[in-house]
Amino acid sequence: MSIPATEHSVMCAYGEDSEQELFRHLLTDVYPKGFVSVVSDGWDFWRGREYLPALKSVILEREGRLVIRLTLACQKTSLQGRSQALAGPNA
């Protein structure tokens, strides 16, 4: 089974300060129902923890399932200074 999914370049397309806006757009306009998989931390590993609660009602009221993927693609240094263990020894 295959489901619609964002890739890292899509989640970085709106810029670092607009990831929440893009996330909302994807859930309400592009994929308003059904399964969808979204990268939630294209810029900063910790930012998803800040904006996902703000989208809670959008996520829960949506007709379908949301898969949230945590990866680091747009900015290799996004964990620098926060947790070297998560970034790995070569980050």
C-alpha cells in the first residue's frame, strides 16, 4: 500500500519560518482526508514539538490518518548544541 507523502524539499519550500503554515495547508487543502505522511521537522528537530500542538484540532478533525516522520534534511546543524547524541558523531 502506498500513501501520499511529503519529502524534505517540500517541507522546506516555504522557508524556515513557515513550516507550520505549510503543514496546515497540506492537511486542509492538499490532503483533507485519507492517509498522508508528513516530514515534521525539516528545519529544526525541536520545532515540531512547538507547532504540532497548535495544529491539534486540524489533525484530530481531519477525516483520515496522519503519519509524522521525524528526520533532518534541510539543515544538518539543526541539532547542534541541543543533543549531539541525536545528531550522531559526524553531524
